[in-house]
Amino acid sequence: MYFPHCTRRLIFLTVIVFVVGLPCKAAHADDKFRALNISGTHYSNACWKSEQLKLWKVISGKVKDAPGAKRVLHTILCVPRTGPERAYLASLFPLKIREKAEGTGQEPSFEVVRRSDELIDGAMAAGEAWSAEVEVEQERIKLQYVPGEACMRGIALSYRQAKWMIDEISEACD
């Protein structure tokens, strides 16, 4: 049995669903990364496009292989701790790496530690990075960001053997 009024209604509803659903599908990529608010202070997510552009501006034209440096920084800050990008980041860790830790009222401690899955996962913010800044010193990039309410994390990169390598990880917490 054919119901022409039902067919028109179905087509009409399909168009409405498509049009209404369109903005959801075209949502801004920044929407999946949240801001951080601590005691009324707003911290921008390091994975927002505007924040990434600020980082790229600092390193562009100042380092060898700026696209490679951008990839490393983006991987550290924004990609999940699984998949091929994690394997890529793991390849940038030497077998032993310098680790610095500091707490309020404590002397900084320096240690050379072996590369481990825990160390690599800890270096990956996976979108949980705020107020990121980079500093360039010759062929060395220092990245700093807030990983949560009470800490500041730092990762230093050096350009060696035609690629960027992670050579120091630091964390200071209250």
C-alpha cells in the first residue's frame, strides 16, 4: 500500500535531521579539548589551534626541521597514548634520559633513568596540557606546560642525527 503523505513527511524529516545534524558534524576541532580553571584563573588548552599556532610561531625559522619539531610537540601535547604516534614518540627517547623532579620546599633531584613505557606515557599529555610555552636555544627546544592543578611539566628536545630527540623530562609540583 502506498501512502504519499507519509513519503513526503519522511523526506521532509530526513532533510530536517540532515540540516539540524550538520552543525554537530562540523563542530570545531577545539571542542574536544577543554580549558582548565583553577581558582578563577583560566588556562587555555595547548591543543587548541590558536595555542598550537603560538607554539609554531616561536619555533618557525629558528630551528632545523621545524616541521619535525612541530610533529614532536603536537604528539607530546595532543595525541592519545596509543597507536602509531605513541610508537613514533617512543623512538625519540634515548635508552637513558635525564629526569628532574622538584617539589615545594625541596631541593631539585636529578636522575638518569632508563626509557620505559611509564616514562613515555607520562611524557604524553594526550590533550591534558594547558598554558604551553616553548623556548628555543640554538638546536634545543624547551617545552613547558601545566598538566593539572598542582604541577608544571617540562620536556627538552635536541636536534641530533637529523631528528629531534627527547633528552630531558622535568616536573615541578606544589
